[in-house]
Amino acid sequence: MLAKILMMLVFIGAVVFIGLKTRSQAGSVEGFVLGGRNVGPWLSAFAYGTSYFSAVIFVGYAGQFGWKYGISATWIGVGNAFIGSLLAWVVLGQRTREMTQRLKSATMPQFFGSRYQSDALRIAAAAIIFVFLIPYTASVYNGLSRLFEMAFGIDYTVCIIGMAIVTCIYVVLGGYMATVVNDFVQGVVMLIGIIAIIAAVLINNGGFMAALTSLSHIPVEGSEMQGALTGFFGPDPLNLLGVVILTSLGTWGLPQMVGKFYAIKSDDAVRKGAIISTFFAVIVAGGSYFLGGFGRLYESQVVFNPATGAPVYDSVVPSMLSTLPDLLIGLVVVLVLSASMSTLSSLVLTSSSTLTIDFIRNRIARDMDEKGQLTCMRALLVVFVALSAGIALWQYTSPVNFIAQLMGISWGALAGAFLGPFLWGLYSGRISRAAVWASFVLGVGLTTANMFLGFIDSPVNCGAIAMLLSLIIVPLVSLVTPAVPFEVNPAAQK
């Protein structure tokens, strides 16, 4: 226990120290929000990866989809690496960096407002981000509850409040640079931790082949396949594909993810960052889902819902880890804290900067100077962290599952609304405002309506469908509505 506590204290001391050291670079709005647009490839790549993978992935998704699909869940991590990371950097990286500098936009709503010459679109995008990022932020906390109870025996409330305070300190002090430097440190912890955990779990089950053999003997409900959990595509390939699309293509339309391309310093850094980010995702995402694929070997320790008889998926990964040595459990807790705090800092920084720049300054306090904007952003950071922590605590003690459902559709709603307008807006000068509005309404409307009506069985599949429809509906509507005149590649005309 002493060793685990010391590991936690060293980790917390390091992240606060980094916040103090980077505060001098957060003296302007662009410095606070984007690090002065001078962030190198290693910091950018690790910031992208650590914002991508949090406790939601490691504890929630890896446990749930590893239980459902077995070893084939590793395909989700492969998709995250090559679609959500490599392809996203190749397609979006350089163009996003160039376009946002030309449009002088520091946030996604600013991009929509400037690119499509519409203040209404800017405000609508800011509202969508505010509504759907706060519940997603709260979900980051929830992935920690069982791990902290297992490792330290401390109350979940203490964990939430402590994590919120530490995150507030270093992000308020150093802004984006504090976030990306901490992301690099936290990313190194995640890489080391996931490799060590996979090795330990496999050794506990007699090695890779013995674990795979044991898994092949477990039948899957509703499937007649023998050894379905060790099959190449698993027992349910279609739904597995839906998860791959949601978790991989979704990053292309999430404001906290594409914001990393705004801040990177050069095209050469983008090319290097693409390789580094892909390597990181292969290890962390691929490793997490691969680990989750062995979850059914711990069925006797997993918590089941007494009313439905279904497993509590958030208990799968903690059950697997509970048999590890204490020092390794301490490393796991630091790993999940690293993943969660990096994602949390990115989310609250995105929310506070969006609300300050795209709503308060443009609609309420138009004469707000740079110092006022920085003060406002720092205050809103504290508000957003406190609000998301409050939602997480309320959900933990409440039988109401509405917030849990809302967290599940956050990626679908955000990426379903923004993916088409953002991607097409980068590459085509013939996109209309009506097409952007159509995508906003489709993404938010489809996912929220499905939450209440349930006409698509899986919220994951609903989110994946919303993203694909966004890519289709934007060019189709633009064919029959007037485009916003814009030259997406002026250098080619010279």
C-alpha cells in the first residue's frame, strides 16, 4: 500500500510541477488555447493519443467489447490506430493546420463560423460541444471507480474530487502546453503499463497459448460457433464493424481531437506525428482491446446484474487486474489516471475556450480584451471540471441512467454533426450553409432520438450511421443549395 501511495504522490507532483513550469507560455489566448501554434511532433502525437484513450476505453469499452467479441475486439484497436490515428493525420493534419491559420480560428466553432461565414453556425456548434462534451467528461471519471476501490479501498467520491483538483491546477496554470507536456509523460506511463499488464495477465493464465485454449472452450450466447471468442472476426462481425467505425472515424469530427492539428508547428511535424501517433495507438488501443478479449476467463470474479443476469462490463477489467501483484496494481492505477486526466484536461480546455471565444466574446462581451478572455477561460475551466465531477458523483449514487445513455451517444452526436462539414469544408469550396445545418440536425437529432425511442438497437451503431450519413448528406445538399464562396487552396491558383 505504501508503494502504491508513493507512486500516486510522485505522479501528482510531476503533473503539478509541469503546470508551474509551463505557465509562462499561457500568457495569451493563442498561447493558452494552442500553445502558440508551435508544438512539436512528439508532444502533438502523444497529446492526440492520450486524449483519444481514457479510462472509458481501458475500463469500459475494453471490458464490454472484449467480453462480447473475444480476441476479435483487437480489430477495434487496429481501426483506432490506422483509421482514427494514421489516416486522420494524413487526411486532416496539414490541411487543418493551414486552413485554421488562414481563417484565424482557434476552435471548431470558429472554423465553422469563418469558413461558412455564419455567426449562427458558430453559436450552434458551440452549443453542441457544450451539451455533449460535459457528459462525456463525466464519463471519464466513472472508469476509475472500481479500480480505486480495488487498489486503495478508498471512496469513489475522494477519487473524483482529488482528480478534479489536480487537473484544475495544472490546466489553469499552463493551459495547452501544460496539457501536452503532461500528455507526453502520461503517454509514456500508458505504454509501459499496458505492456506490463498484458504480460502479467497472460502469465497468470499459463501463457498466451494456454489462455487462448481456455478462451476457445467458452461458448457465446446466441452463437453456434465453436471457439467463437478466438475467431478472426468473432461471434458478431457486423456489430464489431459498428464499434470500429464509431471509435475510429469518430475522432475525425471531435473538436478535442482535431484541435491538436491547429497547434502543431509545421507540415514536417505533421508527417512525423502521424507515425508516432499510430505507433502509440497500436500499443495502447490494440493492447487494451486485446487484454479485454480474455475477460471471460475471469467470469467467476465479474459482477453480474442480479435483475438481468448480464455482466456489469465496467467490472470486467478490474476483475482481471485484481489478481496482479500490488506494485503492478499501483502501475495500473497510475496508467488509468494518466489516460483519464489527459482526456479530461483536453475536454475541459476545449469546452472553456469554445464557450469563451465563440459565445461570450462574440455575443455578450464583444469588447473583452485578451486578459479578460484568459480570466474567463480559467474560470470556466474550474466550472466545467466541477460540473462534470458533480454529474459523475450524481450518476454514481443515482438509479437514473439518462446521463449514462447521454455519455454513450456523445461521440456519435458530436462526430455525426461535425464530421461532414469539417472534412468537406477543408477540401471543397462548394459546400453550402444549408448542408452544414443538415448535418448538425442529423447528427444530434438521430442520436438523441434513438436514445429515447431505440429504433436502432445499439447506440454505437447509431453513432456510426450518423457519421457516415454526415459524409454523404453534406455534398448532396450542397448540390441543390447555394454554396459559400471560398478558395480552399489559394496557393494552387497562383
